[in-house]
Amino acid sequence: MLEKTNGNITFFTFNKDESLTEHTSPFEAVIYLVEGSMEISVGGKSLIITGGQFIILPQNIPHALRAIEKAKMTLTMIKQ
């Protein structure tokens, strides 16, 4: 994990079916999926991303994550 006053980068690993429950963040964030596949829900809409893809999570919009298979990702939070 790298933490700075203007943001942070966190590396996550998930086993199949592990998840982060729905929550919000006051900051924009970028998820880059290093490998595996995940179902990501943003504002009630669900999509699937696979290794090598990324998604931007807008601030203050509910989102949740679930690993469809074993997965690794980075989360970059941008504090403005």
C-alpha cells in the first residue's frame, strides 16, 4: 500500500466469490484488474471486467465487487 495526502494505491487479492460489500467513497477511484475476472456493480449497474481491464469509480456512487474467479487488482484512490 502507498498512502499520500493526494491519494493512495492498494493491491488486493481475492479468492473466487470473495467480495467487497456495497459502499461509497468521497473520492474517485480507478480499479485495474491485473488478473482474473470480477463482477463490479456501480450505481446499481453490473458489469464484468477481466485481467488487463480497468474501470473508474465515481465519487459518492455506491459500488461493490465480487471475484468470479481468483483475482488480483490495484485500487488507486484520487483525493482532490
